[in-house]
Amino acid sequence: MQNDMESVLFSEEKLAERTQELADEISKEYKDKNPLMIGILKGAMPFMSDLVKRMDIYLELDFMDVSSYGNATTSSGEVKILKDLDTNVEGRDVIIVEDIIDSGRTLSYITKMFGYRKANSIKIVTLLDKPEGRVVELPVDYVGFLVPNEFVVGYGLDYAERYRNLPYIGILKPEIYRDK
Ligand code: PRP
Ligand code: MN
Ligand code: MG
């Protein structure tokens, strides 16, 4: 698997350092609010796991699974709910946790929906933000790193469902996805 990588963008150490900073910032703001942290499967899983372990406040976890990309490297624009929340968000202070925001379609859909469901507040924390990919305007509250318009994998981010288990974020060798 490591042989498929062209370069490392964010090392395991760098990810841990930035995740700690985000955890401190969010903990300070949400102390006494018992936030509902909602991870968007599957990409958010490794980041969310590391983030919440660094937060020393009361909080709750829930998950949603939506689809927007399928197995392609470009966004199809469709957002479909594959798994909804178990928790009622009404009156809750919601923090959506993502691995990456690209076109913004996924989160624009989800934040609107939590608005209809009467969440008290909705904020977004994303490890990566790719502003050049943006199609829909979206306010993002906490960003780990900005990334260039390249296909990055690892630490939750997949190519055709692979590489999510890499402990770092890197760029794939072009021959891995060329002609696919
Ligand atoms: C990826 C990523 C975000 C979304 C961002 O998920 O994890 O959830 O796409 O793209 P957007 O801003 O253009 O909507 P994907 O739908 O590939 O599912 P996955 O997390 O299971 O890989
Ligand atoms: Mn995702
Ligand atoms: Mg994906």
C-alpha cells in the first residue's frame, strides 16, 4: 500500500499536532454545552476518533452516512442519505466532523437539514478544506489544513475505498488512478 504513494502531505505527527490544537479550541468553546458531534462516514472516522480523544469535556457522538462521490475522483452532485442519525438534534449544539470539504455539496445539504430539524447551533470542523473545489457557499468554522486541488488519500480519505487506513495524508502516484 505504501508503495502506491507519490508523496506525504501531512505526516502522522503533523496531523496529531493540528488535531490537538483543534480539540483545545473546540473544547474551550463547547465546555458546558454537551455538544453532539456528528461524524460523516466513512471518511471522518480516523480524524473524529483522534479529535474526541483529545477533548476533556462532556460530549455525545453520532454518525451519518451520505453519498456524493461513488467511486470516482470527481463529485457527482448527488447527496443521498444512507444512514441517518440516532439522535434528535432539536435544541442541540451540533458539531459536524468531516475529513474534507471539496464542492461543499455534502455539508450544505446536511447543515440545511439540521436547520429544519431545529438544532440550536450548527458548526463544522473539517480536517482538510479544498477551497478550489467549492461549488456551493459554505461557512466552515474550524479547518485543520487547506489543501491544493489534488487527489489526496489516507487518514480516512479513500481512492476506490482503499487507503483510509494510512496513518498520514499523501498524494497517490498518478499511475494508480490513471486509465481507471
Ligand atoms: C467525501 C468526503 C466528504 C465529501 C466532500 O466523502 O469524505 O464527506 O466527499 O465532498 P463535497 O464537499 O464535494 O461534498 P465520500 O462521499 O467520498 O464518502 P466517504 O467519506 O465514505 O469516502
Ligand atoms: Mn465523506
Ligand atoms: Mg470517498
